[in-house]
Amino acid sequence: MRPEYKELVIGVVAMQGSFAKHAHSMGKLGITSRAVRTAEDLKLVDALILPGGESTTMTLLLENEGLWEPLNDMLDTLPVFGTCAGAILLGNQIDDERVHCFNKIDYLAERNAYGRQIESFTTALVMPKIVDHDFHAIFIRAPKFKDIGPTVSSLAVFGTQHVLLRQKNVLAASFHPELTNDPAIHKYFVDNVILNSR
């Protein structure tokens, strides 16, 4: 474990979705996490995870709890990792007035693009920049990324679709790495996005 890990606190937005699983993944790395539910919580973390869930519900909860605007402000500088619905919210505004996006990474997300819950699937992804073994990826009502900007880097592909993207201090996955026992992508987020941006 890198000594810098002991100094980090990773905030996990705990409005809805698989936030506890993300905290567990960070715990495997020996990194402290903190549930983020208020604007005050945002002041106590070094980076953020925006978990999967349901993007319309997450929008509503963030706005009702007064967290959307302070979160939007913090995301201008704070490293963030979004998965599934979290990745939808981090992208550019989509054509759905129920979903408010933060416009922090240059793509459009197509919601539920792989089908309904019953059409969820798993697949092995090759990610040589991140890990030296196949990564067991779980897709649940996953989005597809479209109109990807030229400054966005692709770290994993499924078929012809880019499923793990990075732009500066924003990392986004269309799948759910927190639902596996492999913390490789969380470790990449810490080592390459958080610590290398300091």
C-alpha cells in the first residue's frame, strides 16, 4: 500500500445506488471513505465517487437535498469517478429534462442502451493500462457513450463501444466495477487520477 493512501478520504455520494459497495472497494485498498449526503460532507473529502443507481432518481434526490449545486461547483476541481448512472450525470446534458448533468466530461450518455434489467450481463474486459488480467465487468441497464470529445481517453472497449473513459480528473465507467471482488479500477482512480493530479 502506498503511504499516501493513509492520508486520503474518498467521498461516496450516498443518495441512492451501490454506494456501500464502492466504500467496500476502497476499504480493500486500505483507503478511508466517507458517505456524502450534505454540502458539509464535500469539504471533508479529497475525491468523489458518484455511484450507479437510477439517473432520474439521483437527480431528484441531489436537488431535493440541496447537494446538486455545491457538488457541481466542487467537481470543477475535485477528482471524481462515476459508474453507470453516475457516469450519465457526469457527461453532457442529455435529451431528458428529468436528468440534470454536470457536463464534466465530454460525451453524451444514452441511458439503458444495453437493455432492461433482465438483459444485464457480464463480460471480460482487457485493460492493459490498468491491470494485467481480464477484468470481470458487470453491465446493469448500462449507458453507452456517444459523441465522445477528442480530449477524452478510452481505457476499455466492449465490442465497438468505449466503456471506461477518462478526461483529466474525471473517470467514468458504463459498468459496475464495485460489484466485483477486483479493486483494480478503484486503484487506478486513486493512483492515476487522484494522486497524480496533486
